[in-house]
Amino acid sequence: MTHFEIELEKLKNVIIKIGNLAEGQVQESIKALLSEPIEGKEVKKIESKIDKLDVKIDEICQSIFALQQPVASDLRFIMGSLQMSNEIERIGDLAVSVIKRNKSIKDKHDLIAKFDIAELGKKVELITSKTNAFFLTRDETLFTEIFSLNTAIKIKSNETILEIITEMKSHSKTVVSGTNLVIVIKHLERISDHCTNIAEYVYFIINAKIIKHDKHEDINLE
Amino acid sequence: MKNTKIEVKDLSLYYGEKQALKNISLEIPRNKVTALIGPSGCGKSTFLRCINRMNDLIPSVKITGEMLVEGIDIYDKNVDVVNIRKKIGMVFQKSNPFPKSIYENVAYGPKINGINNKTELDEIVETSLRQAAIWDELKDRLDDSAMGLSGGQQQRLCIARTLAVSPDIILMDEPASALDPISTSKIEELVHELKEQYTIIIVTHNMQQAARTSDYTAFFYLGELIELGKTNTIFTKPEQKQTEDYITGRFG
């Protein structure tokens, strides 16, 4: 392995690590939502680890750009890595926001059960793990699955939010909890959006096509 | 390709029994810079020398195929090789000024082409040195020996000498490989400016130089043309795996 290849491998490993940490945070946030509050200290610790790795990725990329002048697939990998680390870091932040917001939802269990938040949570966990798997395996069938899941998450979120609004209209005492739950759902939806962004960067690394503003249906899978 | 200056059809070159260029077919566009890249011994310099028939000077060389410059096969029996080299100038890796004054270096070509009028020669010398971006540095010392110039200045003087005989095409064989970064950047900038008027073909081992200076890049390997495309495409998304392996340094 050349010195350059070692640097690229190092970058890949940091991306895998930060991706796994963010996936863990998402799982924790869903767990916190569906069952009992989780240990806040641990979440904070991982949040700070993610931030450090995000900075490390910037540093590795900066150094590769300056010293190695990468081209073609290497260049795409480094450009993609920079973008992906931003998205992953945002996913971590959103997961923490879900955990924090969760504490403000009174009568949580009733609401969670009533609006089937578990189903939404399961889908968000799945899209996060599939996104990590796509980066790792470059299996392009995952790309389609990620976008299908995102659509399903969006539909489910919109339906649930409408149901919560109806509930708040008829039972004013649920307004505070309901509003907090709507915010949580929006956070989960954003996590899903970040996953599709990551998938688009992985697609760019593989196929050298920038598709971030394309409609998903237009993308011709090779 | 639109606006083709040079069209090469099925060109092969043999050094005795050894085939150094294998059925090369390509088109080189007018007023653009085309870079030839590839590992040592891939045939890129041999190919460059085919364009002004420099390989004619090597015994045992046999060339087949066609090299059409403006539609005329330069290997045709009726073509005057001196005329070809007048139209197709060449700059070499090692600057090679004549051991004469700066002025005489540039005026030498026009003089042997029959221009003797001092005013006319003065004008050619000034224009050529200006085009080679070295006039301001040398205008007050035109009678000094060219041998006293720095390597970078000598190379730009050699470019001025090439321009003085009004070529259409300039061939450059590693023109900056022996120069420091500042002189290199001056040569690269010059290449950029000269393409307005000339068709330039540059052989370089420095891939970043090819990326910086050229519009098109051709990748040669083992005497074959593997890929020719827009430089931006070659360095971001080459079509051939061999090209990708070479430019990313994963070759062999």
C-alpha cells in the first residue's frame, strides 16, 4: 500500500467510525422516545466524539488536497467525504435534539402509542443503517431502498403530524406535548433527509455524477 | 472533433523490429493545448517527434500510417521537410540557445529564411520576445550572450526563437521539467497565452502540469493511445481503467 493509499484508508475508517457513532445516537434517540429516558452523559460524550471526528475528517482531507493532489475517483472520494461528514454530524445533532425534546413530552407513552411513533422510529433506524451500509459496500440496490424509505418516512410523518394537529384541536391540554412531538417527528424526518444526501454523495463517488438536485426518479441506475 | 489541425490515421512506428507506436489514430484540435501523458517508454515523445518528422533523423525507423497536418500527409514524398519544421516548431526539455547574443538567437531563423532587413528583424525579435513573455526582462541587454541567462529565461528565449519563424504548431517536450516552480509557472502561463495563436502539443511527466495547462489530454501506454479526451474529463472521470490507474498513481 502506498503512503497515499494509507491516507485514503485512514479517511475511510474515520467515516465508518463517525457513521456508526451517528447511527448509535439515532438508535439511542428512538429508544429514549419509545421507552425510558436514557443516560444523558453518554449521549453528550458521543456527541463530542462525533464533533472531533468531523474536524479530523476536515484535517485529513485538507492534508490530502495540499500534499497529494488527488484526481478522478480519489478526488471524488475526498470531496464526498467532506460533504458526508457534515451530513453525519448533523444527524448526530438531530438525534441529540430528539433526546432533549423527548423530556418535554408529558403523557408521552400514550401519545407515542396513539400515533404509532414506533413504526416511524423503526424506519428512521433502518434508513440510517442502510446509509452506512451503502457507504461501506457500495451496493447500489441500497441506494434505491434508501430513497424508498425516505419517501415512506415523509408520508408517515405528514400523516402523523396531521393526526396530532387534529388531536390538539379537540383536546387543548395536549397542545404542549403535541407540539413537542411534532418537532421530534420533524427531526426524525430531517435525519432521513440527511441520509439521502449521504447516499447521493456515495453515488457521486461511485458514478462521478452529481445528482444532489435531481429528482430521484430521473436517476438512471447503472 | 471540430476544427481539427492534425489528424493521425493508423500511425505505427518501428525502431528496427521493435514497434514503438501501435496504430495510433487521433485528432488534435486547432488553437488548443493537447497534453501527452504516460509512463516512460510509452511512446509519447516518439509520437511528438513524428509530428515534425524528427524521427527521420534516426536510422532504422520505419513509419506507417498517415500524419495529416491541415489535411496534408507530412510523410508524403512530395512534402518538403524543411518547410514542415518551419511550420511546426519544437521546444525541448533542456533549453538549447545558440552560443550567440539574445538578439541573434531570435533573429537566426528569420535570417536563414531570407529576412535581412534590420527594421524587419528588430520587429520580429521584439514581437517574439514579447510573445514569449520575456521582452521586459531582456530588452536592455539584447546584445548579451544567451548563455548568461537563467534556465527559465533560456527556455523562454528558445520559445521566442521558435515563434520567430511564425509556426502554426508548437511541440513542447517536457519544456519545464528542468525549471524551478516560478519559471515553470511562467512557462505554463505562456502556454496558456500562446494557444490563442498556435496549436500546442506538450509532453509532460508532470500530471498536474498537464491538468493545469491543457485543454485535451492523451494517455499513452506501451505504444498505444489508451484514451484522448477533454482534460477536465480525463482528470475527473476517465473512461478507461488504465487511465484512472495511471493518473491516480496506482499503475503497474
